[in-house]
Amino acid sequence: MRMGRFGNESEEEVWLSGLMDELGERLTKLSFSYLNDWGKAQEVVQDAFFICYTKRRQVLELDSVEAWLYRVTVNRCKDVLRTSWFKRVIVSNDLFHYQKSEQPSPESAVVAKSDNDKLVQLVMGLPIKYKEVILLFYYNDLSVGEISYVLKSNPNTVKTRLKRGREALMKNMERSDFLERSVDEY
């Protein structure tokens, strides 16, 4: 048993702490993609982990605790969006970070950040049913089966939304001259 700040930590607390370390940032980014508010996203994730802790006996019997936590987080986000007091939109360009193994020049860093910001805006501008599958698939690395579980949808529905979401994203990229500009600059 590990010694914590206040004495012995139970196995359950160590288990929850490990889950929070492993999934906290990804769940917060997912929540942000729904809510466009970093503070609200953090609150939703805290709620999800609290629910996980209070239902830990049932959760431990599941095949995938990770997929269950994604589902709880998505459902909590949808609850927040349904409330009448949450009607504002905040655009943040720091949702996803573009990383390279070598240090880019300042000019290419500015271009890459601009492109990344534009791509994030285009993804965030998609209808929610396409945005959520694209974010879960590409940014959270969930499989179609896991996304199906998280969203309580048929796997074929997820595949269709993923395909249509990519098509809509490509159309939006073409309309915004994102593709032509990106190719010309590199």
C-alpha cells in the first residue's frame, strides 16, 4: 500500500489515481470539444471520475473501463449542453498540439500553427455527430467498436458518420483554400 499525503491510500484510490493520470488529459480534451470551455470540460471530467469511483465495484467488472469513462464523459457533456444556462461559445486554438521530432524554423512554426489552428476550427465547425466521431477516432485513438460503445450507436452508424465527417471536413477545407494554400507553402 502506498503512503499518501494523509496516510495509507487504499487500492481503490491508487487505481483511480492511475486512471486519472492515464486518461485525464484525453477526457478533458474530449469534453472541451463538446463544450468549448476549458473550465467546464475539467468539471465534467472530475464528475466522470467521481462517478467512476462511486461505482468502482461495477466498473471493475467491465471489459473496458476506458470506453466506459469515455461514455460517461460524453453523456455528462451532453447534459451540460442541454442546460439552458450554457449558451456561449468559446473558440480556443490550444486544443491540439502539433508536435515534430526536430525543431522547426520560426517561419515554418508560424505556418504550421496557423494550419493547425485552421484545421481545429474546421473540425470544431462540423455538426456534432461528425465532430464527435472524428475527435474520438483521430485524436483519442478509439476504435470503431469503442466509439460505438461510447456513443451508444451501431458500429455501422459510426463508420458512416466517420466517412461523412471526413467528406464534410474535406469540403470545408477546399472551401477555405486550406488544401491549396498548404500545398503551395511547403
